[in-house]
Amino acid sequence: MRSSRRGIVDPFIVMDVMEAARAAEAAGRHVIHMEVGQPATPAPAGARAALAGAMAEDALGYTVALGLPALRARIARLYADWYGVDLDPARVIVTSGSSAAFLLAFTALFDAGEKVALGEPGYPSYRQILKALSLVPVGIPTAAEDRYQPRPDQLPADCAGLIVASPGNPSGTMLDRPAMAALIEAAAARGMAFVSDEIYHGLHYGAPAVSALEVSDDVYVINSFSKYFSMTGWRVGWMVVPEDHVRLVERLAQNMFICPPHASQVAALAALDCTDELEANRAVYARNRDLMLEGLPKAGITRIAPPDGAFYVYADVSDVTDDSLALARDILDRAGVAVTPGLDFDPVRGHATLRFSYARSSDDIAEGLARLAAYFRAG
């Protein structure tokens, strides 16, 4: 059977690591999971209860393509509560996870063959989705001294768009308001569409993250219920677009997805009011972050940019290896700890970096750090 050139994309390496960890567990080993960016907690209790009630009373069929009106209105209220932004609910589009939002955004904004800039290290699926849409990803090599965020002077002149993530994956670092504003201004000056990945908002350990909507309405903002709201498998997210792009994205969403999952939307609406449970989860991540920042240096891993948010630490391990894939495999085999090779996030320099997730329980994180320390001591 023939296949398309645009269908040939790189694997999502962390998923391969997850499969290797699963195989090790199936063989009877106990694995500490520091590879995947997935909360260990379930969806909030209120969300699960709301869905149980809806299942008893509602067929949960198709919704309109843009999502349940009540959910869109409640998401708009979140922007007032978190950022002081008065957002028209008509600009909110509910999606089948942030992945669907990226597909919609990139299809709405860019024509085949155009170049789109993104910071590296960065979320690997940006590159692969762009390639699958016959777009050309252009990596911006960010530096630890810039906390792995791009600078305005680094923006290429020949790109149609810029993707920025704050907090970032894999680094967990954030842009403050002046830095966010400077990037938006620089992108606009070059005629570049600005796409802000904000799926880790809510997970901060100092000042809250800044939304691009605090700076400009002429941006695409993408968010998700997966991380702060602990709903990864429910596949529900949202995007905020300029007013004159709503109908454009709506037509794409109608044809690509029909609508987001009705059941997930019901649960997501209830999750927005489960603040106490969600903040308790964040407190666990904060403890885990402290454990990581204390425990990784004890294991000899010192070249890190301390994360401001999310639940990751990105580490330079060039003093140990120039093959992060082999190192990650060896750590899993010998220490029983699953970590992600940096090549997932930076195809040029990721051979000498690792990402550590601390989204699990504090006991798991402490055990994982003890195993890593023993592994690196043994050499």
C-alpha cells in the first residue's frame, strides 16, 4: 500500500519509554515512572459525580462543534478569575484535547509549505503535527541562561508563525509579562501568527503564569483539562481565538471532529469548580519539586534550570553521556526508573539531556531519586 511523505513523522519517544516500562512491569519489576507527564491523580471527584448523574439522565450525543455553551461560558469566567481578562465566551472553542486544538490552529493559520518557529527544547508533537500538515518546523535553539525560552532577537524573519509554551515542556520554565509581551510584539512585527501553549497553567510554584491574552487579543491560546485538572485520558481541551477566526475554526472543527466528547465536556464543566481538590494536587507537585531540586544534585545531576511550573525538570547530562536514548534505557534496566531522553524535545542537542517528570506521588519521587543516586554512584 502506498503512503504519503507527510505521514512519515518521528515517534513520540516518551510513548516508547512508557511501553518499555510497561513491559518491565509485566515481567514483574517495580518501575518508578518519571517519564510521562501525567498526573497520578484521577479526575476530580466532583467531575466524576457530575458525569455519573448525566449518564443516568442524558443520551450524551453530539454537541455543537464549538462545545457546550455552559462550558465555554465557564472557561471564559476562568480567564476573569485567573488573569483579570474579560473574555467573550464566543471566542472559546472546546476541543478533543489540546492535540485537536493544535491541529485546528495550525490548519487555520498556515498554508502548506510555510515555516513555523518553535523553541527547542520543546514539546515534540509540535514538530510532528506541523510535518504531517506539510508545514516546516524551524527550531530556535534556546539556552539554559535564558531558562529555555526564546528571545525576540532569535525569531526567524521568514516564518509564518511562532509557538511558545509557558510553562514549557520539558523545562517547566515560564515567561513573565514583559518577556511574553516582547515576543508577541516581535512576532507581530514580522507578520507571524502567535500560538501560546498554556496547558500547564494552574501548576505554578511562585507567581502564576501569564496568559498571552493578558497582552493581546490577536493570538491563539491553547489549554487543556489534562494537567492542572488531572483529566489526561478524558481528551478535552480548549482554544481561544480572535473574534474573526471563530467561524473559520468552527468550520474546520465540524468537519474534522464533529464535536468534542460530550461526556468529557460534562466532567470538565464540573472540574472547573473543584478548586480545593486541584489545589491539594498542586501542593503535592510543589513538594515533589522540592524533592527533585534537592535530590537530583545529590545524584550528580546539577545542570538544570529550576522549573517555575508544570511538573518537569530538564537536565543537561553531557558530563555522563552523548547518547540519551541509551542512558534512559540503562537507567530503566538497572535502576527501574523510567525517564525520557532529551531527543524527544530537541533533535539537535537532546542527545545529552534527560527530562524527569515529578507528577507521581511524593513517595514514588523519593524512591526514584534514591534509585537514581545509587545508579549514578555505581557508574
